[in-house]
Amino acid sequence: MTSVGTGNGPPVVAVVGATATGKSDLAVALAERLGAQVVNADSMQLYRGMDIGTAKLTEAQWRGVPHHLLDLWDVRQAANVAEYQRLARQVVDRLRAADVIPVLVGGSGLYVRAVLDDLRFPGTDPVVRARLEAELAQAGPEVMHARLAALAPAAAVAILPTNGRRIVRALEVVELTGGFTATLPALDPVYPTVRIGLQAPRPELDARIAARVDAMWRAGLVAEVRALAEQGLREGPTASRALGYAQVLRFLDGRCSEEHARAETVRLTKRFARRQDAWFGREPVTWLAYDAPDLLARTLDTIRSASIP
């Protein structure tokens, strides 16, 4: 057994789980007790100005705990998990070299795995990508999806026929590498890691999500999206599709009522939470009740007693 804080550096503590389970608050509390620092693994919190709709903590809520990898990208920039991986591992390596525990927190499963596991992402070619995007604009996603189905059937099954961005990326990978796998490799950690998951009974989580969306509306989500639209949010291939932001954009463009936008945000966030549970349910996570009165103590006990390879 490897004890916490020994070896080539302390372990990475990952706090994961569905949205609205209190991951960010637990991460701050852990960091305060352990002298740790927080590393963001929420793909949408990487975007500048996307604050209310992503439940991004304010600096006051950090309570003096350093936070890394927030507000990196302009809303017009496409998400790039390989670039995130590079930046996140730089931070994690620097913290561990200084004997500081990194607390990786977020519900974006692929981003968490990109940091913790030996995942290698195919590169990109701007010329190939531009050509495929032009073909997408001309032919539409369904035609491109049919092409993908002929070239890489497993990838086509995993990608919706309406998701033009992912179809283009899959076709680009096929062209550059000669193949495409729709499944991730088995867990192969690159750091000693303790994975803590927060879980809530489905009815309670659904109620928390609805309350969170209502709170976001009261806090000014519509105004936030309106301001970001002036900065190019509509042109952003990733940020414009974020939960809440996409729905408010539809409202601002006159394509639905504000009440419909709010209801759709609640519905789609509940669906997303189920996908998060399914993702993290396949991983070696120690699950704790989100509302346990002794949650911090239980989490600290889990970390201290962890058997880390």
C-alpha cells in the first residue's frame, strides 16, 4: 500500500459525479484541510464569461484556495480535449513536484480521464478539417453521417446523425489515422489517484437540478448569454451548444419562449446527469452520499485509507 503524500509525489484526488451534487464545494473544503489546490475538469468552465450557467464558483467562494484551468478559452473557440490534457498535466505535475495534492473536480468524464489515464488523442489537420466542415455545410449532417457509417460503423453508432461537429471530427480521425474506435481504452492511470464520487437519489437530484436552473435564471443567465452573444457565442462550435446557453440563444433568437428555454434546460440537464452517472459508474470510484452530515470526514478517511498502486 502506498500512503498519501509519498512516492514520487502525492496522489491526485478526483471529485466526480453528476451535476448539482456539490462537487465544487467539497473540493474547496478538501483543499482547505489538505493544503491542496483545485484543478478544473468541467469542460464548460474553461470558457471565459460562462459563469452563471456553469455554476462556476466566484473567487470569494474559493476561500483562498488556488484554482487552476478556469476561463482559458474564448467562447468562439472549439473545445480541444488534447490541449486541455496538456495544460492540466502541466499543472498536476507542478503541484505534485511541490508535494501539493491536486484536487481534480468536474463532471466532464472524458476530461477527467484525459488527466488521470493514458489516453492519447489523434491530432488534427486544419486543411482536412476545413474541407470536411465545408462539405458539412453543403451536404448536411445526415449525408456526412452516412459516409461515416460506411467508413467506421462503430463510430457512426456512437454519434447522433444530427451532431455535425462530432461527425466531422470522426471523419477527420478516419482520414488521418485510417480508423476510428468509438470506445475508450481500459483504465491505465498515469498518477496515483483516489476517485471520490458524490451521488444523490434520482428524485432529489432532479429537484436540485430544477432549483439550480431557477437560481441561474434569477442570477441573470439570460443577460449573461446576451452579452456572450455579442462576443461571438453563436459562432462557437462548442460553447453555443452548452446546456442553458443553447436554450437561451434559441429564446433570444425568437425560436422559443423564455419559459420553454428554462424547461428545456431543466429537462436536458436531468438527462445529462444520467449520462454522467452511467459514465462514472464504470470507473473505480468510491461513492459517498452528497448530503452526508460527515461528508468531509468520510472523504478524508477515504483518501487516507486508499490503496494506491
